[in-house]
Amino acid sequence: MAKQDKDATFVGDSRVSAKRIPNISPSYSDFPGKNEPFWPNFLLKEWMVAAVCLVGFLILTVSHPSPLTDKANPNDTSFLPLPDWYFLFLYQLLKYPWASGDWVVIGIIGIPGIAFGSLMLAPWLDAGKERRPSKRPVATGLMLTALVAIFYLTWTANDQANHLKHKSGGEGGGTPPAAAAPAPAPADSSFKADALWKAQASCMGCHGGNMEGALGPNLQKIGSELDANQIADIIKNGKGQMPPGLIKDDAEITKLAEYLASLK
């Protein structure tokens, strides 16, 4: 039996109107107070808010510049380096035995990596549709634990730093203000320091090659103010911003103290 081609014919129903609806956005006047065009209305408002915030931030930086401390001094062993406030909690974390020493990799990579990695993967780890915190106890509990830990570690690090600064500054709670300090003695350009002084690189870094003074006070006539025992005690134990233990040999300290006491 021979095969015959069959044609399929589609017959339209004249009772169904073929209404074409153009793809045009509805008029925003139909929805007063609820909708607005993204360009330029909405975007212009966002730009205006951003510009106001930026100008406010610039005014704040100009009127209140960042406080600068003293110049870096490699001879100042009493200096306490601290990170910015938003990294204090990580700084404190590295003080604990399980996140420092042989386990420092856990402190610098392990714990922060797990915390920030979980934060990035949160949309996939918690696919629940509930938005109320009371209906998401696991996510809410983890977030509250992280916030409490960050606040506690930051506070502890700041408290310990203030305690160390207070301790290093003496019982008075720090060095006296610059306005209360006596005026430094004028340097004598004709003064030449002895070879004993020239051998003390750590001392010359603050007091100068000829004791004329730099970061530290002028010592060219220190013997008129302090005797050898007082000078030796300052060299051993430090005073104010001067750190202790810069010279380890007691015999060398005695010779230097006697030489400085002779300068009057």
C-alpha cells in the first residue's frame, strides 16, 4: 500500500479575538506614591544621598585629622604596637595558647577562615524561608555568639593595652604632658663626647652623638642634676619614655654612669 503525505491544517476560531498587547510599561501616574522610574528619578536620589555622605565624611576628616604618635624609634622597646580597633579582636585571639605558638595557623587562618567562609556560604547553608530570628535558632545563635565574641575580644585587648601603657608610664599613669616638662638645656656645639659614649649606639639614637639631645634630653651637663648612682639606676630600670635594659653589662653601666656624672 503506497504511503500518502498528510497535511495538517490549523483552523482559527473566529470567536477568539487576536488582541496584541504591546510590551510597554504602565504609566506611573496610575500608581501615585508607589512607583517611579529608575532613571533619572530613583538614581538621582541615590546620587544625592551619596554626595551628602561623601561631603560629610570629607568635612570630618579635615576638621578631625587622624592623631599621629611619635616617630618610629627602633631603640624604644617600651612601644606597644596595636592594630586598628576593627582588628583588635583578632589581635586578642592570637594571645591564647590554642591560637598562637605552634597553633598560630589556627588563629590566623583556621578560625577566621571558618567564620568568614560560613558567612559567605550562609545563603546555601540556610535555605529556610523564615525571616524571623525566633524561627531560625541555629543562625540566630551563631550570629549572637560571633557578636558577643567580637565585642568581648575587642574590649579585652583594649583593656590590656591601657593597663600596659599605664604600667609602663609609672604609677602616675603615664608621662607628664609636654607643657609641664622643663625646657631642654641648650646644646653646646663645642662639646665632644668621649669614646665611651660613642660606643653606645642605642644611647646615641635618642640623645645624639655628642649628647646634644634628639628624641631624648640633652645630657651634656647631666652630672649637675644627677649623681652616678641615679644615672645607673635610670640606665638599668628606664624612666619615662626611656626603656630599661638597653645596656646589659653592669661594669659598662657603672663606667658610663660615672662618666655622665662627671659632666657638670
